[in-house]
Amino acid sequence: MQLLLAEDEQKTVDYLTKGLRENGHVVEAVNNGPDALALAMAGTFDAMILDVMMPGLDGWEVLKRLRAAGRATPVLFLTARDHVEDRVRGLDLGANDYLIKPFAFAELLARLRNLARLPRAVTGGALVSVGDLEIDTLRHRVTRAGHVLQLTSKEYALLLLLARNQGRVLSRTLIAEAIWGLFHDQQSNAVDALVRRLRTKLDTPFASALLHTIRGTGYVLDI
């Protein structure tokens, strides 16, 4: 994969660059937001590894400008911030995945492999579409077949996470990490309950289902 790494801590840059190149990836690294944005706009990358806290422009602002320009490069956020509000903000702006520091390098590689094989949700600036589902991330407005869906903040965060990863099966553990900041699946019952509530609003009133259960694995949003 052709990767853009944006991280301001040089030791982390050196470690990740070395490991990624040893695993066959081509890496271009920058240590500040303006350079990250310029390279992302000018080049063609298979994915971008983006630190949240950087000088010049933070990762959120870089991603916001990238998506506003219509660039759909998959973005994996690296962050030490584990508050749900921060993860929801990143998802709203168009992040595809999160990895919270410290992390295992093997997990980073696995998440990059998943990003590489994602079919993309259709994006147009602040709009994410999957079939007849539309999510306006600026207004937090969700419609399906023209009908407005009234979602709670966690239902919305889950739906946006699934929509940003259309066609990818997300495990309960990954969902728990993204929504609640948990690093294990002891909250799998909470994930299942949240999925049931979302499905009631997203699929039950309509003729076809978008939210699918993959037994023993997790959940996927797809047409």
C-alpha cells in the first residue's frame, strides 16, 4: 500500500516507518498538519495514518479539509484521546477507523489490510450514502428513503461507523472500542443491545435490511 503517515513524534515516525516498510508498504511521512494536508491533496494514497494532535493543523482539521475537497482517501486516526466525543467527532468528519495509543503494531497492520479491501460508501463532502440511506454529518441528520430517522447519539455514532466501513464486518470489540472506548468484548451485550435499537429504527419500517448480523463475527452495513 502507498501510505501517508502524519505524526509529530519523531520516535513514533521512525518506528512506524521502519515497520511498515519491512512489511512491504511504501511510506511518506510528515510531522505537521499543513504538510499532511498538502500531500494528501496532491498525491494518491491507499490510506492515511493521521495523528490527532499535530502542529499547524490538528488531525481533525486536516481530515475536515480533505473531505470538504471531495478526497475519499481512507483515514486511520492515531490518538491518545479516548473520550467517546472525540471518536464521534472524528467519525463525523470522515475517519474510517481509530487506533488508540499505545497499540500493537500487528493490529495496525490488520486494520490497514481491512481499509485496503473496503468498498467505499458514497461520499460527497458532508454526505455519506449507502443505498437509500443518507447521513448528513454536518447537521447530524439521517434519512432513509426520504424519511428522517430520530437516533440517539450512540445510535448515530454506530450507524456512521458502519456506513464509513460499508461492506466490512465490524467485530463487537471494534464497535465497543469506537463507541465506548473499551478494549475488550466484555460489553458485547451492550453492543448487541445498541445494534437492536438501531435496527428497529433503520430497518424494521422498510422493505429491505441494511444492517446485517454475521454470526460469530459481528455486524455489517451493506445493500
